[in-house]
Amino acid sequence: MSRSPSPLRTAILGYGVAGRYFHGTFLGVDPAYEVTIVATSNPERAAQARQDHPGATIIEDPHDIAAHASDLDLVIVCTPPSSHVDLARTALRAGLDVVVDKPFAPTSAEGEALIAEAHALGRRLSVFQNRRYDADFLTLKGLLEAGDLGRVHTFESRFERWKPAGERSWKAHTSVSEGGGVLFDLGPHLLDQAVQLFGPVTEMLASVRAVARSGDRAAPAAAGSQSAGPRTTAGADTVVQLILTHAGGVTSQLTMSSLSALAGPRFQVSGDQGAWRTVGKDPQEAALFAGTTPDTPGFGLESEEDRGELSSGDEVTRTPAGTGDYGRYYRELAVALRTGSPVPVDPQDAVDVLRLIEAAHRASRSTFPPDRLQG
């Protein structure tokens, strides 16, 4: 009888929302992995990590991962974006394979350099794009592959949240140059999905706005100031609209917001033979936050209310409830690391998205003299 391969010894760097829920819960139920180390300097998060992963070693400084390299195979980087490149490079140079949470890097140039270094060192590098495994996205892919909408001409996609009090934790203080703002936060999801569905982008229009919230204050003038500072870093965008033209002719309209009390449809896709629309969000995130583990029967299954609507113009029918599966990323990654097959998300895809984010930020700063706007 053949023996199952030993679990991939894994370190999770950072144990906030991403490290605990979007990585730790899936690694904890997948026999292909063993959570060996968790890096966090927060005592409460350290206690949670010990509870979630008994036997794991807790370290305070994620840079110390190099000293534990002989006990590891894989490192997951899910710390704030400004530290992604440095920590990924530390792990790669220690001879370890690496997964980086989104956004991959603060700039496309840094992302390219990290890919080149991983290649030179002979290590595997991937980016965690869990939204490729959303229930509604998987349903949409199936509809497109079946040709149910005919030739698609318009794709609308939204991630809209309501955070009138501003962001919390590191997101409240991270500048755009360090990967802050709603475009860096939600853009990697929406842009990656659009490109995966409809291919490269040839043109883009962008509106990237830092909409002030009631009660926002100016940032402290100097270190040690008694001012409490802003709830969101000055200049970090909160409302973004992008219009993309894909090489195949499809137009994507993407909306990201942290100031939307009423959200529009999650997806609305129009073709020359029909349209499909869905509201609500993939159920996995809410289930994880509620304490449901990914090995629970029915995990990831959409509710009846969240089923999409398919119209041919004359009638509207509900599409079957889809099932999201973030754990699929790690199942595919384990196969890739053991066999040398392609990783589930090519880091070059993340660099391509970073270029679009950078272009959107540049476009939003373009100005025109009044005489250029008159006929």
C-alpha cells in the first residue's frame, strides 16, 4: 500500500482576519498541511492561534522565520501589504515556498522583482486569490462556458461596504504608497475576476476618490502630537469606479466602495442572448466569521435568496445555488508543490492587476485646463 505524503509544514505570518479565517481555518482541516508556526506579536491573537492550532510554535517577529526554515516547507504571508515583499523575500532566501495574500506587493515593480528572485532561487511563489473560488463567480464561469448569455458585451461587478466610522487596525493608517485604500483592498479581487473572465485590458477609465467621512480629522503634524489623527489615512481612496475595455471587446464596469449603505447587484452580465444578475455575497466569509468550519456539510452553499437570475428577455429563471470553495486553492497548491505542476494562481497575474491599479491611480490625478473642456 502506498503511504500518504507527509503534510506540508506551514508557517502563517500574521494572525489577523486573513491569517486566522482565510488561511488558518482551511489549512487546519486539510490533511495535506500542518500549521507548524504562527507569527504574531498580539497576545490575544497568539492565544487564539494556540487554540486553533495546538502544537504550533508561536513567534513574535515574522522575520525570525528564517531561523525555523529547517522545520518548514511553506510560508503564508498575510501581514499588512507594506511588509509582503520583505517577508516573502526572507522566506524565499531561507529555501521555502511562499504564498502571499493580496495585494501581492505595493508596486508592480516590486512584484516583478519578487517573481524573478523566486525563479532564480528555484522556489514556488503564488498569490492567494480566494475570490476565484466564490460561489457566484464559479456559477458565472459555467454560464459563460455554456454560452448561455451569447456574446457578452457588458460585465458589471461590485464590492460595496458600509463603513461610515472608517477602517480599523492597520487599514486605518496605511497610505496608498504602502498598499492602502479601497482600490488596493478590493481591486485585486474585482480586477482579477474581470481579467480571468474576459482577458487583457486595452483601455481604462478611472474615478478614484478619497471621500471624506463626517468627523474625519487632519493627521497629526508630528510624532508625539496629542491629536488623535484621522480614522482613515488622508488621501486613501474610499470610492472607486473603473471602466475597462478588454481585448475581446467586453466592457467591465467595476465599483468598489467602503461608503455604500445600499449595495447594487454583485454581478450583472449582459450578452446578445441573455443576462444574468446576482445580489449578495459569497457565503463563505460570513460562515467563517460565525465560527463555521470549512469541513461542515453544506459549507459554501448559497442560500435560495442568493441564487442568480437568468433572463432571455421573455422570462426570468433562477440558476441553481452555487457552492464556493476557498479550500480548493490549497488543495491545488499541495498538488503543485508535490508534483511541480503550475501553482493555482500565477503571481504574474497579480502583477498585471497591480499595473492596472497603478494606472487607475495615475489616471485619477490627471487634470485639464478649463479651456480644454470647452467646445
